[in-house]
Amino acid sequence: MRGIDMHVHLPTGDWVCGCVGHYADSIERYFGSRPQPTTVEELFELYERLDLVGVLLGWDAGGKELDNADIARICAESNGRFVGFGSVDPNREDALERLARFPELGLRGLKLHPTMQAFDPGDDRFLPFFDAAAELGLVLLTHAGTSGLGAGEPGGQGLRIDLARPILLDRIAARHPHMQIVLAHVGWPWHLEAVAMALHKSNVYLDISGWKYRYLPEEVRREIPRRLRNQFCFGSDYPMFDPEACLTELDRLELPEDVANAVLRDNAVALLGL
């Protein structure tokens, strides 16, 4: 196994067209390209060719949903090539019941997107939800920072990026020190909050998905080979980004070999218990 991609979306039409299709124009404007749907078989072939294991993320946001059972089935059929993280909108009346099904489905983590799910992680109402996720032993991977969805549109198509500030998760990390929390995309433009949280709490990780790594903020790049060398994880945000291009970008950072291996593989292996 060459590495682990901590941030993979389902590239079929179910997600590309069904879940985020309403934001296709803003996605293209923000990322410079419009993701095209592919098949599950093509997804398997790509990650097999690159010798990557991927964390396949569920979706339950903005009134659109991928069935968590389908995410689990795809991962089960991948011969170990993918690990499944389900998603539950915390606003759902049956959110706790949906979470409780994760172990039987074989899902190892929970994917949240506060902006798309329109919930405030700092609101006391959601403490029982986070408590339940921690009790189930789930890894929590949350979108953090701004979003390409809605970008450049009037009112951002009604989406609030302030709900995805990393610091809103700090009390959850403190409340549940044994729950691993991954802040996706390094939380830009609040990346200093994300870095501070990871420096303060060893159960907080940063994934570097959603970037051409050459453009990562200097404060983030400085910490990768230093104090946070064991808390950064490789990620692509496929199909928004090409994982092969991300591997090339990682090489161009010219990290020491042991640090590059930690970011690309070892930190995620420990995080996922592989």
C-alpha cells in the first residue's frame, strides 16, 4: 500500500449530479474544473493502479442523501481498497438511530459538513449526537473552512461558511479525548485555529485535501515536518481533485522521507486502526 487518501467522495452520478449537482457552476468556478461522473468500477481501478486505500465518504446534507448501506456495500466489494465513513445530518429526528447502525454496517467513521447540513457544532443541542459518535468509537471527519459549493454566487447560494470554523469543534475534542477528529482541508481561512487545535490536542488531525499543496498556507506547511508530523493526513477530495496529481504535489513539497511516509500513509494507518 503506497498511501491512504483520507478524503474520497463517491464519483458516480448519485453524488456528482444528485447530491452536489445544484452547485456544479460554483464548483467549476472555484476549482477550475467540473467533476464528471464515473463508475464504481473505474473508481476501484484508479485506486488499485495508484496503490492507494481510500476513505469513501457518505453524504447526508442539503436534503440530498447517499444511503450509508450503499457506502458500506461498495467498501465491502473493494477487497480492502476502501474504508467507509457514513454520514448523518445531526438535524434529523432519527439521527441517533442512524448513527447506531454504523457498527453493523462496518462503517468506521462519521463524515459531517456543518455548512451543507446547516448546523452549529458549538450548539448544546448537538452534544448528545457527538456523545453517541464517541461512544460508538467512530472517527469524526468534518468539513472545515470555506467551501467551493456556492462559491462566487449571490449569498453563496444560502450556505454559511462560519458554521465550519474549526474552533467550534474544540470543545468536542476536549470532551471526548479518545475520539479522533479530522479537520478537512486544514480549515482555511481559519487554518490557524485548526493548527492551534492540533497542537493543543493530540486527537485532532488535519487532512490536506482540496488543495494544490504548493498553495498550502505557510503556517500549515511549516508544521508538517515539525510538531504536527504525526497529525497530518494525505487527502485528495476526489473527484474534485485528481489523486495522482496530489501525489505529485506531495512529492514537490520535498519533505523528509519519514515525514512524507507519515503524511501519506502511517498517520492514517494509526488513525484508522488498519
